Amino acid sequence: MGPSGPDVGNMGKVIGIDLGTTNSCVAIVDHDGPRVIPSRTGQHTMPSVVAITESGKQLVGHLAKRQAITNPRNTIYGAKRLIGRRWDSRDVQKSISLVSFDMSKGPHDDVRLSMGGKEYAIPEISSLVLHEMRVVAEENLGESVGQAVITVPAYFNDNQRQATKDAGRIAGLDVLRIINEPTAAALAYGYGKGLEQKVAIYDLGGGTFDISILEIGQGVFEVLSTGGDTFLGGEDFDERIIAWLIEDFQGQHGIDLRQDKMAVQRLRDAAEKAKIELSSLNEVDINLPFIFSKGKGEALHLQKQLTRAALDGLVGDLIERTVAICEQALDDAGMKKSDIAAVILVGGMTRMPRVQRTVNDFFGIPPSKGVHPDEVVACGAAIQAHLLSTGSIDTLLLDVTPHHLGIMVAGGLFDVIIHKDTTIPTSATKVFTTVRDGQPQVRIMVLQGESSQAEENELLGEFVLDGLRAAPRGEVRVEVTFDITADGIVGVSAKDVETGREQTIMVTASSGLTEDEIREMAARNQDFLVKSDSAGGNDEVRQKVQNLLNEIDKFLPQARPIIDGTDFGVDALNKAEQTLERARHAMLQKDTKELSDCIKPLERTLSLLNNVIQKLGG
Amino acid sequence: MVELGRESLLTLAPVLRADSDLKSLQLNAQEGFIISQVDGLTPAGVLCDLLAMDETTLIIALLRLEKLGVVRWARRNTGPKGVRQSADDTAAQRVIADSVAEDPALTEACDLSRDERLLILKAEGSLAGTHWEVLGIGGDATGAEVKRAYFVASKSFHPDRFFGRDLGSFRGRLDKIFRGVKLAYDTLSREESRKSYHAAHPPPVELNQKSEGISGAVQSPAPSSTRATTVPRGESADDKAARLEKRRQQILEERRSKRLSKHASSAGQAAGGRKRKAEEIYQLGLAQLNRGNVFAAVASFKLAMTYDETNERYQNAFAEANGGALLERARQVAGEAEDAVASGKSGDAGRLFSRAFEMVPHRAEYAVRAAEQLLAAGKTSEALRFATQAVEVSPNRPSAHVAKAAVLENTGDLRAALVALEKAQTLDASDSHVTKSIKRLMKRLR
């Protein structure tokens, strides 16, 4: 046969990345089909958390998440909720008070975060997570990785997609395509099975809810409709639990824990843990000793029991919200519930029994058990990466444009030119006319969104068509053409029908970064990578010791008065002090061997302190 | 020429084995493509055309798939003309492929094989037709069949299929094709738009399955199951329209069964359906022939034969149309050969003339020209073969004997050359050139 696909040999391996709000996952297609690539420590997913420690070390993933409690201001989570958004958007403004790190307005009306005393753009934060996924893949495969397909929620607008793509570039990846998470899930579910059916993908993840209806047949995966809610996910469930805990605590002690960022972070961890445990248990105990310190060694503890039924009561309305969105998606696809042959659950939240029951009740069929909710999206991304890079001819993904696309017309209204859920590539043309007598030019504002009010939609770009003939209003006709390529790139042109004069723009969605900035960040990232690679294991040990020291430092002042009153206390305290001294010295000397030797004694000290506080403190 | 074994396989239809587990096998993309088109009805020879693959590649791939347990061969009731017919078949496919051969895009610098270009150009050409033609479906296609045709066409022409390649002008063509396919699907998949489109653009032959669509999709093998269970999109939204449509279908069904009652009574229901389809396609072929589109007619008759192998009318129509198509094509090739002669490329000319002769083996003049040019190019033994064939085909044609004599003289067999010249002279005594040659040879012999 003729030439095969693009030459990927010199670009290294091609991977698929599920860049999640809370967790990320990387996968590849090899001769055994799609598989998730585990990290060195065997984990299949990695927290999408980035941090800079006091010592200036950059952390990504599990380590970053673990030290979040002690370092909340320099630990960034949920960056995906902010990516590609403008500073003054409602969603960003809503987040400012909710997060433990500092946010500020960037130079391009974008969002910047501060971490370790430095400012970061959101794509830069995401790039750190993507880069870590790349490293995980390279270590596992023993080969370089150059290209990737990255997933985003179906309702992400162009700016958010572009920002995600830019994050990939900063991480040194050639992003072949951004695809929708539910579509990826469907691909992983049906790939190579020769199915002919309609399926629903119900994706309730950490930060977002997505529903997509697809039809599969002849190896073609066609998206019929998509729907979702950007601010509905596991973290909202956590917030409900946190609010419940805080309210209760305030009732008991008259203290608002929201004022204490570290307490909130501890509450957040406990809430998430309780929520997860309630998927398999009927009740859990939430225990947070020393959640609040009144000074002078006096402390308050939080202790609470949460049952599955109580949790259902706290979050029932959130789950019900997804039902209405499912109904809308079915309507958009022109389908009845009974047309759906399989419902695929995606995202950690779908492990919750109440969620499964709701889905079962709505569609009238039990959800499909065949796929792993945390890994299916990354596998789908890897499949699409494989299909594109090999020029496959037996499977094809027919994706859609997730939002209406159009322009602003007189009265600040949004006139739709390409409707949501239109299969791409596509194009459409509409003719407009002038609204004023002798109007010399028209301004074309390209918008994306669902609202009939132009200002409530996302602005993708704008341009001016001038040189119009002086004529009474309504006489000059301007033809506006929208064109979307298979890559999802939007091109808009406006033409004076009479003169043939034409203006065209490629709507390069804005991620909030300029081209120069992206290049600079990519280069900087490269520098950092070289450094951290050469530092290797040493840094990990140092980090571990530092974390332990931080923890002990935190507990020691509270434990001291308790221990002082016991017989064995003095001895134990002396020992602990010695251990700490030794560790601090090793930190200064950068003595790796001594540092590793310190880990065990430090861990013993920490657990001793914990025991003392738990048993005697309450 | 391909071996006999392969040639007979070309007349057989590969069938997907229901028991094979495709997922567990390591198939390559090409094999996947082949499987996507294997429907148990289409003979391998026709698949060559649908897949734009040459016979050898396809047969080798199918044999491997057979070994893997993915496909088996459907036994055909003794083919109408056996091996000979299949040779015609493949020649006809070449003819069809060659009908776009002059497009300059075929030589454009881009990252596509010739086969892929041909397929794309062909599909682009078919966009000029109605939506029915674009999707390759008939007026009676069910919602599921429309969808299937749309999926198959999308898979072949969606730009992602050629991701990352330099496509030159073909990028725009693919975009255009995909949009055309999408438009056809959007129109024909919705009850209302389909009805109004049907009224304005009736399907090519009433309710038939058209032979050549973009997708090359052959109707699904079990029409009864697809028809009964599939509810086309939008039907539920308009119950009245659905009821009317159903009634319309019933009336048409009755009319059809009346027309074809003699077939239905002699064979089972399924066989009757296939015969009906064959007849419709045959009628389409006749219409195409009347419009002067001989290549399309060949394809139609060929397809009709795959539905009803034993009908002699189809075989005759195919033979006749195929002969016409071949003659037409041979003329074009001979024209190219004359051009080569004019520019002094006797080797190319000889090869082109011999191709023309192979297309129409009763035309001795091409064999003569082939012999002359091959001789001039120094390929004596090939020249002798064509000269001998020319004499065999037309023993009364003096030029055949003259050509043979020239070759023989060149090989040193002067006596045989003299015999040939004398034969030419008896056929046409007025040719002074022959007389002169005889004299010259006799002198040399002495």
C-alpha cells in the first residue's frame, strides 16, 4: 500500500493523557492494545497537584498532595478549573475565596497563581502535571515520548482547549489532538469490538460532570450530543461534607474553621476520604485532633460520624442535577432512554452507590461494568493517539463542536451560525446586513456559548470588515462564513457580497498566554527538568525528611504539655529532640546516607507523638 | 497475468467467520480495512475495486485472514463463465480506475499513494450526483442502511484517516467529500427532509440499490432484520408522517412483488430479494449505457451478476458493455502508443500497443504495431510473439505477415521470413514494398 501515516519513528512514542481536575492518568497502545502506564511506585493515577516546598523544591503528584496540609499556600490543586478562563469570569471570582493558594490577575486578563513566591500561569501549572506523566511514560517504556493526545471535558470552550494544548507544548509535547473525555471513554469501551449500538457516557469526576450520547457502528464512533456542568463534581460533594463539619463545629465551639486555611485543607482531605470510604462502608468516623489551637497548649478536636444515608442527604440534589443534564443530552440526540444500549460510568464519583442507583433508575439499565472508571479516559486518548499516528483505517472518531458558534448582532444578541453538536469538519454561511445608514464597517465578534445574550458567551476573537459602500441601512449585505477543521480550529471570514471584499481570521483561541511566553516557559521547563533529573533520588530523601520534620514540628508544641506529665515523658522527649537534631544537621550537610538513616527514627517519633495526642489529648 | 488459483478466488466472496475473535488477533490496518468491506456477498474481484487494492495484495491478505480463521470463502454456484469471466472482471476494474487516470492531481507532489488518489478523485466526482448516489443507496434504504453507508464513507474519507500527511490539493478534496457525505446523510436520515428531497430528486432508478456510491457500500446481507427493527431518527417526533411513510412503503412493496412475482414463486424469499435487486441494477446499467456511460454500465452489470449469477441477460449485457468499454480504452491506449512512436520511444510504444492488444485480443492491428515497435526497440522475442499472434488472429491481413517477416529476418531465419512475405504477397499483390523485400531476401539467400 501507499505511504503509511506520519513518520513517528523519530518523534518517540505516542501517548494518551487524561489531565483530570483531581487525578491524571497516562496510557499507551502497544501490541497488546491500550494499557495504563503505571508510575515507578505502581500507581495508575497521579494527583493533579503541584507544589513548591519551603526549600524551593518543585513537587508534582503524590508527594505534592501529601505535603498539602503543611504547605497549603504553595500547593496548587484543581488548576483545571481555572485553565483558559478570564480573570473576571464568574467561575474564577467564585474560586478565589475557596482555594488555599493566592490568585492574581495576569497581564492578558488571565489568571496567575503564586507558588513559592513566584507567579505561574495556569497552563504552566498544568504543564508540570503533563510533564510528570510524560516522565512516567518514558521511564516505563524506556523510550522518549514526543506526541500525545490530551483529553478535556466535552463542554470546554476553545480557549480552555487552547490553554490545555499550550500546557502540552510547555511540557515539551506535540499535542496531536485535544479530544473530549466522554468520547475517549466510548472509544476505550468499544474499540475493536465491532459494536453497533448507541451508548451514554456518564462522567462524574473530581471537578466536572459530562454526559455524551454516541452511536457506534462499522468502527465509527459518532458523537450525537454532549452536555455537562463545569462546576459539578466530586469536589462539590467534598465541599458539602466540609460545610456540614464546619457548621457543626461552629455550633459546638463557636469557631469558624474557614478562617484557618490549614484547617480547611485538613477538613478537605478528611471529607474526601470519608466520601470514598462510604462507597463501601455504611458509616465512617471523621477524626481530626487539634483542628484548632487556642494557644497555650489548649486545642480543640473534631470528631464526627457520617453515615451513607446522611451523605446521600447532603449531596442528593447534586446527583439529581446530573439527571436533568442527561435528559437534555438525550433530547439533543433525538433519542429516547430506551434507545441506549449501554451506559458507561467514568470518574471516581461514579463509584458512589447513590450515583449508580440514580443512573440505573434513569436509563432503566444497570451501568456497564466492563471499564475502569479512572483509567478508561486515558486509554481512549491513547487509542485516538494511536489511530492518528498510524493513519488507521478501521476506526474513526467523529467528534462534534461542543458549543454554539456565532457572532454578535444588533442589540447585543448572539446569532448562532454553527450549532452545538455539529460533526466536524464543517462549515456554514449566513448573510447579515448593516444596521445604520452609511455604515462604513462592521465589527465581527466571534462568540461561543449557549446564551442568547452575546456578553454571556465566550469571546473567541474579533475583526473588522471595512470599506463598505455608503448606503441606507439594510442594503449592504455581508456574508459571514464559519469553518471548523477536523482539528477543531475555527476560521471565520466576512465578505461584502457586492464588492467581494473579504476579511478572514483564524480564531486562535486564547489560552491567556502569548506565543513568546509559551516558548519561554517551555525553555524554562526544560532547564528545570535537567536540574531535577540530575538531582535524582537525593531530592526525594531530602523531601521526605523535610516533610517529617515539618509534621513533628507541628505536633511537638501540642504534645509537650501532655508528655511532660508522664513518667516516661522526659526520656521520650529527649530522644525525640536528639533525632530532630541529627536530622537537621544532615539536612544542612546534605549528607544523603545520614538523611536516609534518619527516616526511620523520625517516623517512630512522629507516630509516638500522634499516639500520645490521640490517646491522652482528647 | 495472475495465476489460475488466484483468478478463481477473485470470483468468490469472502465471508467473515462469526466465531472469530477479531480483538485477540494482531491485524494490521490494511487487513482491518479489508474486513470492514467483507460482507459475505461481494466477490474478491469487486473488493479490489472497492478497496482500491490490486488483486495480488488483496488475495494474499485474504489468504492470511483465512489462515487466521477470520474469513472463509463463500462457495459460488458455478460461475457463469468461470475463469474467463473473472479475468474480464478485473480488466473492467482497471478500466474504471483508469478513467480518471488523466487527472493531473495524480502526479501532484503529496504524501498519498496512487490508489488513494484514485479513490479520492472518484469520490469527489460522485459528489456531482444526488444524495442517493453519494451514499450509494436506493430509495428504499432503511434508516440503518443510510447510517451504515454514511459511516463507511466517513471512515474512508474523513481527513483524520490521512492525519499528519502532506495532502496537497487532496486536503480540500477530502474536506469537500466529507461535507458532501455529511450533507447527504443529514438530508436522508431525517424523515421530513428525506421526503422532500425524494420528491425533488427521485432515486436513480425507482427504489433500486445503486451500484456506485462513495462508500461502495453493498447493502447489508440481511435486509429483513434491519428493516423490521430500525426506527429512523426523527420518526417518533412525527407519528403521522411515519404512518404515511409506512403506508407508502407497503404500496411500493406490493407493486414490486407483483412485478417480480415470477421470481418470487420460483425461489425463496431471500433469493427473490436478491433477484429483484439484480434486476434493478441491471436496469440502471441499461440506462447508463443509453447515456453513453459505458464504464458505469460495466460496473452495474457486474454488480447485478453478483446478485444473480445465473441470469444470461446480465452476462450478455456485461460481456457486451465490457467489450465496448475495453475497445474504448484500447483506443485510448493505442493513441498514447502513437504519441510514443512520434517521440521516438519505440519501447514505450511497443508496451502500450501490446496492452491495447491484450484488452481487445481480436484486434490484430494492435499486435502488428506492437511487433513493429518492439522490434525497433530490440525486443525481438516479444516482437515475434505479437507478430505470430497477429497472424493467428487475422491470417488474411497482409501487414501481419509483413511484420512477422521483419521479425524473422532480424532473427536470421531468412527462409521463414520469405515464406511470410510470400503469403503477404498472395494476399495483396499490389504492395510494391513487399515485392522489393522478397527480391532482397532471395538475393541474400543465394
